[in-house]
Amino acid sequence: RIKQPSPKIINSSLVIMASRPRRCIGIVRETYNAWERRSPLTPNHVRGLVKSGVRVLVEPSFHRVFTDNEYAAVGAEITHDLAEASVIFGVKQIPEERLMKDKTYLFFSHTIK
């Protein structure tokens, strides 16, 4: 009989099994508009995700309202490669040629009805 690892309790409500692969998300650098400074997640959001066991990859950006150093200080990895992220967050759509196969993309939308 194989002994299963004990669950690790975080914030008394989240259980992460040591044997599970680590979840990984990415924050894309905004390129749709040169003036775009918004970010889909703040460093405080990232801190919470990292503390709960989520790996967060952030594409570097000189324009984003939060600096790369602010994200790195809360545990994010600053990288040009988001290939390991299963979910990628952004504010605006990214160019079609930058879309990676087998990824989930979450972007904000302003839809006119």
C-alpha cells in the first residue's frame, strides 16, 4: 500500500496536496495599446496566489502601473516565457500570432450592446 502525502492546510480553507503538480498562471505584457498601463492582477492579488501555492509568471513591462520589482517582491517570477502557465491573464487581447496552443486566456471585455 502506497502512503499518500498529508494535505497542507493554508488559510484554514485551502487544501493543497504535495503530490499535485503546482498550478501556474501568467500575466501577459499589454501590447494592444501603447498607453495601456492597467494590469489584470495587482501585486497584492499575486501575493495571495503565491501563498496558496500558485506559481505566477509575469511578462516584464515598462508601461504597467505596477513595476516588475513589485511583482517579484511578492513571489512572482518575471519572465518573457509564459509557456508553463496554463491560464494567462490580460487586460486587452493579444495579437493572434502570440497565442499559444492549449492555453486558457482571460481578458476583460467592453462589449457594446
